[in-house]
Amino acid sequence: MDWTFVYLMVFLKIPILLLGWIVWWAIHNVDEEAVTDRQEGDDDGGIGKPAHPRGPKPRPARRGPHPGTPPAPAPARSRSPLRSPSRSKQP
């Protein structure tokens, strides 16, 4: 048996076990104040109303051509010279 196998199978399981214990503890942990502070008339069925309603969402940007506007002209085209001017004048 190699020590690498022992390391991978035993020591690397410790963080997994600790994570499982923390999750178990968080699930079973009950907030005592939240349970005792409730009064008989306070139960809203779990539906709380927000402080104020949200406004409408902004409209998305329009895409594509707009009616009544001509299409944009094509960009100006230019060609690069095949040879630089200084090389074309050879003595």
C-alpha cells in the first residue's frame, strides 16, 4: 500500500466530514428568539409585503433598422499601396 493512496483516502476525507457536520449543525440549529418573539396575530402565512413596489423595468434598446430611416451608407474604402513609394524609385 502506497502512502499516496492512504493520504488521498483518509486525510482528504476530513474536510468533507467537517463540511457535513457544519451543514448538519446549521440545519438543526433553531433560533430561540425568533420562535419566542412571535405573537398570535403576527402570522402572515410567510408572505411579507415589500416596503414599496418596484418601478417598471427600463425598456431594452431597439435593434435593427428603424422604419422611415434610410440605411447607413457603406464606409469609404481605401487600398493600401502594394509597394511603398520610397522603394518604387530605385536609381
